[in-house]
Amino acid sequence: MHWFRFAVLVLVVTVLQAGLADIVAVTNLNVKPDLLLILLVFFAIYCNTFEAIITSFVIGFAADIILAGSPMGPRIISFGLFGTVLAYLNSVVTIKKMPYQALAIFITAFLTDALAHLLVSFRGQPAPFSVYTVIFGTSFYSSLAGPFLFLPCAWWMRIKVERPR
Amino acid sequence: MARKRIKVSNRMLLTWFILSGLIFLIAPQNLTSRFQFAFANIFRWPLGIGRNISLSARTQQQLADVVSRREYDKLQNHLANVTEELLEKHKKLDRVSGLRNRMSEFEGVEFMLAEIITASIDDAHGELIINRGRDDGLAEGQFVLGDNSVIGTISDASPRTARVRLFTDPASKTEVKIRELKTMIQGLGRDSSKVQLLSIKHKVEVGDDVYARKKPGFLDAPMKIGTITRCKTDEGNPLLWDITVKPACDVEKLNDVAVIIMNPAPRSGGVDPKN
């Protein structure tokens, strides 16, 4: 695992998510892909469990840091937890085909967002009125875009991605 | 001598990280928000460029021989504010006054211009981070203007950046005035807020302007905050209105804002309203 490359990649994706993701947002609910979550699933699939745990929590920290006004901690916990679960699952059932990767992104996004909103509500912050629509939309959008973004991530991290036919 | 390699099991690693996440979760937000401020401060240049690109992608072509919608709204807000100030002045003339009046000449008031670094506007949040902070005289509770209308207040400030809570943020409650009624609005997220607990015996209509009430030390005169876009009987309680207020300006299109600083300490920077 090239940790310096990982750090650069997370920084770049964090800035992109905070600054540019709005360009590709759709509908009046501002649904956009969660690039950090796509990164989480990538490392959970293509790294060993130990590395996947570390990367999941670091990416969760980055996800919390870009949300101005939101308390920190919910995404550290939700990303870390579900990234770890996905990494263990990948050691049992390999997720190499694109449709399976898309499904993994969708389920992980849904669960992490739902848990994050639940943890935020424990801090007394009100939930948005269309929270489940936004969660579903973000998960779906991320699952469509995610598998295609794995290739540039793998190139940067020098990880061999073999897609079975 | 070979260095002893410390082995950490996956379970222990996971436990440590979960504990650190919980520590962040229960820590006071004014401590954890320093990380968010630091990120916004360090990366303000690429974030600013990204925001400009996002805004450009959404801006439509403007006709050369007409004023843009945004300019029209800006002028309309200014007219509403000036009209309201005039009414306030007339009321004050009716009272016995020996006090100095600091109103429309903006004596003793400074407008601190600030650029928006990041904006977080969705159903759950309505917040901006701007590139001015405590070092520039900003403090919690100060009103923030966009296109000559109130958009929110300063909720937190670091030495060089500050967080603006928009009045449409679900956690925001703002004292307002509709016609002669004094009431309160609470944010609904994105671009609307709701008037709370207003009896139907009060006359209110769609199109009525909503003003942020004056607040000693923060706002000397009412300023326009939005317009009523929906007004009907509350389905849950027929004795109350269900009123929705839309902001007077499109915050997502703003590049910069102005913070009202009453009685600023002498320092360089900001805008002198006399010039």
C-alpha cells in the first residue's frame, strides 16, 4: 500500500467533493455522487483488511471535515464500520465484477448515510425533510458512477484491477 | 539490534478507531469545527475556484438590454429596506427623543465584505464558511447580508474564518416582522423557512415582505429577509397559519456577503459607508 499516494488521492477527492461535486448534482434536492464513499468501497475491495480499516476511517474523517455545520464523528464511525464490514465480506466473496461493485457501492452508501443521519440526530440536529429520498438518490448516483472511477484510482495507487469476463 | 515490531490485531484497530469516532461525536462542536475551519482555510483557493466553476455552470446568458433577475431582486430588496427605514423614522419622530439617531447614515456601522469559501445548502444544512473571522471584528450573532437582504447570522468564528448560519437552516430561528406583526421563523432547509404559531386572526397574504427585526447591538433597523410564498390554514391546527417564507436572495448564486458590525473597533479593512 502506497500511503503517500493514498494521502494525495484522499486530499484531491475531498477537495473535489467539497468544491466541484455540485456541478453534477441533479434534481432540486441537489443529489450528487459521493466520491469519498466510492473511494471507501475501492479500498475495501482492493486492499487487505488491515489497510481497509485504516483507509475507511481516514476517508470518514475527510467526509466529516467537508460538511460545514455538521458535527464531526458520524461519518468517521459509519464509514469506518461499513468499510470494515465490506472488507471482511470481500475476503469471503470477491467483488470484482462491475455490477457487483455497483451493488456494493449502493448498499454501502445507503447504510453509511442512514447511520450517519441517525448519529447526527443523537446530537439534537434536526433531520432533513426528504432524508430518505436524498440517501437513495445519492446511493444510486454513486453506484452508477463508482465502478468507472475505480480504474483511475487503481492506476494512481498502482493496484492491478482484473475484471473477470 | 532488530526493532521490535508492534502487532495490532484488526479487532483492536477497529476498536481504537470507533472510540476516536465516538470522541469526535461527543466533543463540543466548537472544538471539532476547528478542523472544518482549518480545512476551509488551507484549501480556500481550490475550493473558491471550484465554487466559481459551479456558479458559472449554473449562470444563464443575460440579455444586454435588460437588467438581470438578480440585479432586479437586489434593487427591489434595497427599495423595501429604504421604505421600511422611512416608516421607522416617521415613528421615531412621533416620540420624544433626545437621543442620537444612528440609522440610515450608517454612522457607527461597518460592513465587512467577505467571500464565500464553501457553501453547504441542502435539506439538512444551510451554512456558509466565509474568509473573515475574529481578527476582522466578526462575532457570533452578527447579521449577514446578501444582495441587500439578511441571509443569516454568524454562528461561529475562528481568527480568520467564520461560519454563517442561514435563516433557512433547520436549526435556525429568527425574529421577524410581517406588516406590523412580530413573530418568528424557523428554517426548513434548502431555500425556505416557516412562520411559527401565527393565529389566523392576523391578516397575512402571499407576497408580503418579511423583515428581520431590529436587535440592539446587531441590527438598527428592520431589514428584508424574504417574502411569503405560501399562506394557507395549517392542516394540523385550523386556528393557525401555515406560512412559507422564501429568501429575498438566491444564496447559492452569491460569491460574497457583507457582515454588519455595529460600533466596530478602529482597524483597517472593511467598507466605510461614507465613501
